[in-house]
Amino acid sequence: MPKLFSYGTLQQEDVQLATFGRRLTGVSDALVGYRQSIVAIDDPELVRTSGKTHHPIVAFTGVNEDRVPGALFEITDAELAHADEYEVAAYVRVKAPLASGLEAWVYVDARGKPPPA
């Protein structure tokens, strides 16, 4: 099953129910080598689903000490496709390292994604 790391709205129960049709159970972890900021959301459907006009977003720094806390979820391939549909063009999905030593899919700033491994 794919692992998905969320530092933002995908941790919200209402967003999970709208996106996946169920409440996810996750464990705390942290994204390594990224720094968090905020992005304005102009997609009315996404604003309606999340209840927020601004969402957190992360950009790659490559600095091991930069950490972004969040939650790690195990989801299905179909649910990962639903998460792709939920995110707007400002985000791109990449595999990234976590503080736990695991690697997971995460949505990052499309303008600052890491170089290919």
C-alpha cells in the first residue's frame, strides 16, 4: 500500500471523508529537507472542501535540519489517485524522506520540487 505524508489539509477529517470516503488513521512523522510556507487557493471547490483559502505548502531545501511535522498514512492506489485529484496545480507529488527513515509520497510546491534522485 502506498504511504502518504500530509502536513496540511489532508489531515482534516472533513477533507479525508470528501476525498477518500473514510477517516484515515496516521502516525506522527516529519518531512526532512523541506520548509513550509502558505499558498493562496483560488479553486472554489477546494476552498469549499477544506474550508480554507490558504493552505500550507512545502519547498525542497535539501537541508537535513529543515523538518515539517505531519502525519503518515497508508492508503490504497485508488485513494492516492483521489488525493491527486484533490490537489491543485501549485502542488506536485514526489517521494520524500521522513524522519522515521521511511519514504512516502508528499505534495510539494511545484516550483521548488527536489531534483530527480
